[in-house]
Amino acid sequence: MSLNNGTARQGHKLLGLPETAFAGFPPAEMQLAGELAAIRAELAALREALQPPRSIIITGPEVERVLVAMKGSK
């Protein structure tokens, strides 16, 4: 059962508020733009973090295998 007696809510008119943003809050478009900018920045940071390293440090048994391979190729 509806409690609005057949009236439909249109924006903030039933509350007597203007269609602009609430005091202290930016308009919805500005909020979305800010959220998108934050997501883009986070994606850029994640892409950078997932880049393979530019140099590789070889340790342990790998060292011998690589040295043998290097000597064999000369």
C-alpha cells in the first residue's frame, strides 16, 4: 500500500528542496567525475605495479645453469 496518497515523488519537490545539490555536497555529475578520476588513478597504479621487472636477479641453482648456458653459447 502506498503512503504517498497517489502523488509521485519528482526530484525533491515533495520535500520542498531545490533540484540542485544538497548543501555541502557537489552535484551528482561532479561526484561521478571525481569517482571516475579516482578509479582511473587506481587503474594506472595497478597497471604500473603489474609491469614486469626491468632486471632479474638470479640466485641459487639458477646461477649455475645460466653460467653454463652463457659459456656454451660463446
